[in-house]
Amino acid sequence: MPDGSRAKFSPSTIKKWFLNYKHGGFDTLIPKSRNDAGKSRNIDSNTEAKIHELKECFPYITGTLVYQKLVEEGYIKAAKTSLATVLRYIRENNLKRNQLVPLDRHAFEMEFANDCWQSDTSHGPIIRINGQKRHTFLITFIDDASRLILHGEFFFYDNAVNMQTVFKKAISKYGIPKKVFVDNGKTYKNDQLRLICASLGVSLIHAKPYSPESKGKIERSFRTIKDNWMNGINWNDYTSLEALNMDFIKYLNEKYTNSIHSSLGEAPRNRYLKDSERIKFISPGDLDNHFLHRVSRKVSNDATIRLNCIQFEVPAKYIGQKINVRYSPIDLDKAYIFDRDNKISYTIYPLKKVDNSKIKRNVIDYSKMNGGNKYV
């Protein structure tokens, strides 16, 4: 070959080249491009549509995971279509993460305090409790207009009940917001939170998946907390959540809340107080009722129901019926049966079997039934 390499060609190949040159000249020897250039022979139109659907729903999904889903759902066969084929299609169609067109975003800020709150969870420090290391999570609520941290608290678990606890404390101190802007995790996306917000008249808004930029204000507040306080503390000194939370509240009150915010040009507390006349508060009793969890339960034959694996005793007249029950997930000492008019019918308590064994039961006198015939 001209480059010094060696190659073998069959007589039929050389004959084809010769005939092409004889009839069409030199141009006929130039390799022709494929008629299906730019298209994959092993990826049909249905598979292409599925790839685009996956990348649209999950912009940051990896090509390897796309390939696995295509195989699992029967769009392609692993023996026929390789991972490299799918990765090449994603790359050539500008579907890679760094090839996606950025969303059109605009910086925003609410006009008044309590127009919108944001909430999120951040990883906290690891502290020792009775010699055992425990990971903590910081859940906070921040006001969009004033950047005021309405309430924040460390927990050992990032779950819906703890989030609702922080939400309730924030409302008790700073009133009811018009909107709440939260993430899509199960901590923030559940039926009980939707019912609580609907009961309070609060609009619950979830951020678009894989879009942390939309919650920039609360993400920036977490960074401030870590830079100005969390990263400069010796966490080995803490042996309880109570001590950790006490120091965090102290930091909020003495520094964060009263420090000049770079975007506002004033302290978050001062900005919040400018709209004090617009704040709508709620009484503690009503607030407790709004945050009760709402469930339906069918009463068993022994006149009991279960709430969070705890048996509650209900009036015998409800046996076999479906009743509406409300309860506090952090205080299961009692619960409430609500009637159709949304009013409390009965207060019920956990079942005490030993106490029930000492209660005298009402005995039915059959001799007084059916006209006095004692043989029924």
C-alpha cells in the first residue's frame, strides 16, 4: 500500500474496481457514504422515541442506565445491540448531560414576607450518642422575601414527620405562608403534607426534578450556615441533639438573623418585620388540629383499629364500619374520631387489655326478647 502497509484483496474485488474505473472513471473508486448515515441500524424508531422520553423525564440519567432500561423493557436485546451503540446515539443526538440546552431561568424574589417559604434538608454533623456515632440532618424553612430562617432543627432522621414538626414550629412563630416551595423527595411529597397545606389554605409547590438551582436561596443559606458556624465547631463536644439544636438556635438569633444580607442590604429580621402588618397568625389549638394526620380505618370485630402499629379502642357501635380518624404522629396517647360534619365525635385511647379484663360486661337477657320466650 502507499503508506507501506500490506493488505490482501480478492480477485473479485480488484475486478470490480477495474470495471468501475473503466466505465465511470476515478470518481467511481471514491468510497460512497452510507444511505442511512447518522442512523443506527440496531435502534428503531420506537427505541429512539423511548431514549428521548427517558432523557426528557430524567435529564441527568446516565447512558448506561438508559441502556439497562431499554433492555429491561424489551426495546432492544443485549445480544444484538451493544451499550456502545446506545451511547453513540445519545452523543450524536446531543442528549448527553453537558449537551443539554440550559433552561431559561430568571432570578426572582417575592414582594412581601410570607408570600412564599422554601424548605429543604441538609446533611449535618456526625455526633456521638452514648459512644455511638449518629448522622444528623438539618431541616429548615426560609422566607423567600426576607431570607429569614423561620425555624431549623437537627434530627437523626430525614422524614416527613420531622419536616412537618419544623413546619408547624415555623408557623407558630411567624404566621401562615401563602405558598411553600419544596423538593420532590418523600419527605416533602406525601398525602399528609398535602392535606395539612390544604387545611391551612397554603399552596404546596414542588420543584422540577433535577433542578436544584430553583431552590437557590435555601441552598445558599445552608452554605452560609456551614461556612459561618457548622464547619468551625468541634462536634465531639456534643452528646445530644438537644445541645446541638440549642447552639444552632443561638447562632441563628445572634448572628444569622441579625447580620446584613448581601442581596438585601439589611438584616433578614428587619426585612421581615417591614411586612408585620400583613402576617396572618393562628391560635395554638387550631394549629394543632391542622397538623393532625388524617386516615380512614375499618373497625375490627373487637372494636379496635391500628394507628402506626398501636391498637386503639373505639366505641362498639362502630364495629364493621369505616371511620375517619385524626392523630398526632408524635403523640399517640390519644386520637380522634371525626364525623361527617368534620367535628370530633369521640376521643379514643390506646387499647389496655389488662384493664379491659377487669371490666364487667353487659349480659344480654334473652328471656326478655321475642315476647318473653327464653328459648330463642
